[in-house]
Amino acid sequence: MIDSILAKCDGENGCGEEFRIARLTVDNLRNGVEKSYFRCPHCDKEYLLFYTDKEIRRKQKAIRRVTNPYLLKKKRKEIAADMAALREKMEADNAHS
């Protein structure tokens, strides 16, 4: 098991410093949506990883029992599409707030 991951704060408004990510932060938002992210400890820039809702978390739990490679690939694609749609929705909602 990996204790931490080395990251560099880059991209728009990044400070360029390297740091270790030891754990993710998960915020509970409205309607059962969870936001997973980490922050640069030097400049506090937020790096959004993903959003999940109750249905996505249910599918993630169920996929742990799948052993058929074809079905596993299909379920992973389905979850990825659900997560992309949820992220788009959350970002659109935040743009209107």
C-alpha cells in the first residue's frame, strides 16, 4: 500500500511546489453528492478529483464483486460516464451560483 503520492502544484495559478498527498478530502454536498479533492499545502490550490452520488457509490460497491473481465470493463465505463455527467452538472450548477 502506498503511504502517499508525490504531486506538483502546477497548472493555472499553481505555485510549482512539490508535496505529498497522504489522503483525500471528501466534502458532503447537497443531495447526497460527495466531492473528493486535495489541496496544495503551500498555496491552498484545490485539485478536484471527482464527484460521486448515492447511485455511483452503489455501482462502485457492486463492481468489487465482478470477476468477468468483459463485464468489469463495461461497468467501469458506465461508472466513468456517470461520474463525468455528475461533474458536468455540478460545475454547471456552481457556475450559476
